[in-house]
Amino acid sequence: MLRWLTAGESHGEALLGIIEGMPSGLYLEADHIDKYLAKRQGGYGRGARMSIERDRVNILSGVRHGMTLGSPIALMIRNLDWKNWKEKMAPFPLSGSDGPADDASISRPRPGHADLPGSLKYNQTDIRNILERSSARGTAATVALGSVAGRMMQELQITAMAHIVSIGGISIKDKIDPWQCEGAVSNSRLYCADAEAEAAMIEEIDRARHDGDTLGGVFEVRIRGLHPGIGSHVQADRRLDGQLAQAVMGIPAVKGVEVGLGFGVASRPGSKVHDPICYDAVSNTYRHIGNNAGGIEGGMSNGEEIVVRAAMKPIPTLMKPLDSVDMMDKSAVSAHAERSDVCAVPAASVVAEAEVCLVIARALLEKHGGDSMAELQENYNAYKKLISGR
Ligand SMILES: Cc1cc2nc3c(=O)[nH]c(=O)nc-3n(C[C@H](O)[C@H](O)[C@H](O)COP(=O)(O)O)c2cc1C
């Protein structure tokens, strides 16, 4: 079984990820991971922190001479900003003259953050003890793990991509196919396939920055090349759509997840929602006319492209802070403000691609098994042969 875990604080020494269950014999180099780390750091609208960091992975275990060993793969990304936080985030107790030069503690919770419920739940007087982990800086480790999963999928000719659908209420044109504009998406400052919409989104981000405000938006992850039968209808927690929704909803600030037509299904009759089935005698496969189902029927992949869309709320740290309460004396104050992104929808789309790849890779390994890539390939090809022409 594929499983993974991350650790690390925003201003701690490093971020860590461990993934276990990856087959042996997968070609994997740091470059495969670094490319996605750089993408997560990018996107117009990021804050000053991302200009300090230059995320690079350090592969600590599970890979030898560029090949996975089948043992747990441990990945580390150092925080360059750590040098400024060594004392304030020291794991050992500080006392007397060793105490931090400037106090980094926070008592004014930010609306929309983990600050208030986290400090009550974990019994903390310093909100920093919560925000250091609730910060989305930790998603760098998720992206590193997801890029390992994506590497495995590539070997099976399954490809993933993420792109931006809207920011601050400005949307791309309806008919744009992001696969056709893959080059435009990767060259875009917002990972957006529509240059005209991108220009308007950038203006909107600049306006929000000027006003001390923030913006959210919608992004999409697509998976191409997946055969039918990944996931299962037999138990709720084995449904692929349920697993994808959980993974993407688990990204900080994501407040809605749709598969295919998503919420659009509710207002249309069945004849305008369900995708008719046909048989393609050339490829010996069943196909659907349209893909409102987003590639999933009955909790299983149906052979069409997987389409997962998510809504991200505006960043909750505002430079013109909202009203809050000082938890030290209960007085009415403005919420804490610290350097922050104005819009992180492009970065979140990279995190979502990683989450989706992790879920798909786990489902693939659950279905086909294999301790080595050779075994996985053989099982995978045998299954494809079995269902071909059925
Ligand atoms: C890639 C990414 C970057 C983010 N950057 C910031 C940020 O700079 N400042 C901030 O306040 N929130 C940021 N967030 C959102 C918060 O982490 C999130 O809103 C917070 O943890 C509360 O969780 P919730 O919104 O899911 O309730 C970011 C989220 C993502 C996915």
C-alpha cells in the first residue's frame, strides 16, 4: 500500500516528506521533484517569503543511483529563512540571556485561519505554535511527494496537469482545452491557458495588493491515460471520487471540490448530465460522448479524462486586518498581519496536482500491485489486455 506523511514548520529548519510503497526500479532524480517545487513557489501574487526560498529537494533515502529501491523514500526541503529564525524556532529550551532577541509570539488570531481554534485545542498562548504548522509552507513537502507519484504514473503513460480556471471572479473562456495549450499554461505567470483572462487576473491581483486585500479562485486538475476500473463502488472509502475530494479539500484554503460537471449536475435533467456510451472498434474500447462525469462513474475511473475542480478562498492574512480579539486581555484589536501572499491559486493548483497524483498512484498500486516497476508494468498490461474487447 502506498502511504505518505509530511512534517515541518514554516520557519523551522526543513520540511520533510516520507512515501512508502513506491515500487523499486523507478527512475527518479532530484530534478524531477525540483521542477514541481519551483512551480509551487511561482505564480503571480506570491508574497516576499517565496523570494527568500529556493526550494530544492534532498533525497535522504529510498533511492540509489537514480533508481527507487522499494524502501521508504524520505525527502527534505531546507528552509533558507531558517537562518533568521534559529532562536525563535529553536527546538531546545531558551533561558535568560539566550532568549530570542525579538519576541515572535502572537496573541491576535486572524479570521479565516487555524489561529483561534488551534490555540484553544492545543492549549497554546502563543498563536505562532499553531500557525507555523497550519501555514501552507508545508505544501512544499506534499508537492515533493506528489511528484514521485507523478513519475510513477508517467511510466504507465498516465499524465497529469493543473491549470487556472478563474481568479477574483475573472474566468477563462469556456471552450479552452488546457491540453491543447499546455505550453501556454506552463509559460503563463498564473498557469492559465487564456492570455486575455490572465492579463485581467493580474490587474485584479495588483488591485487587491494595493487595497491590502486578497483573492481566491478556481483551478482544475486533469489526468489523462487512466484505464477503467481504478477505485471501487463496493465501499464508500474506496470510491475514487471520494478519495480525490478528501485529498484536494485537505489543501489549506480549498473550500469546494467538484468532479466533472460538479454542482452543475443539480440544475439539469438526466438527459443533459449523463454521458452516452459508445464502442470504438478501432481501439477496442468503450467511450463516452462528453465527459460530464469527469472520468468517474460509481467511484471508479471509466477510461475518460479525470477532471477535478476546486475553489480556493482568498488568503486570510490581510494587510488591512479584520477585527479580532487579543487573547491575552480580550480587548478588541486588529488581527495579526505578517508577510503573506495576495493570491496563491496558481501555487494551490500545483499542490492539488500532487495530491491527485498521490491518490491515483495509490489506487493504481492497490489494483495492480507490484513491488518493482517491472511487476507493476506486467500486471498493468495484463489487466489492459483482459478488459480489451470485453
Ligand atoms: C499554496 C498556498 C499558499 C498560501 N499562502 C498563504 C499566505 O501567504 N498567507 C495566509 O494567510 N494564508 C495562505 N494560505 C491559506 C492558509 O494556509 C489557509 O487559509 C489556513 O491554513 C486556514 O485553513 P482553511 O482556509 O482551510 O480554513 C495559502 C494556501 C495555499 C494552498
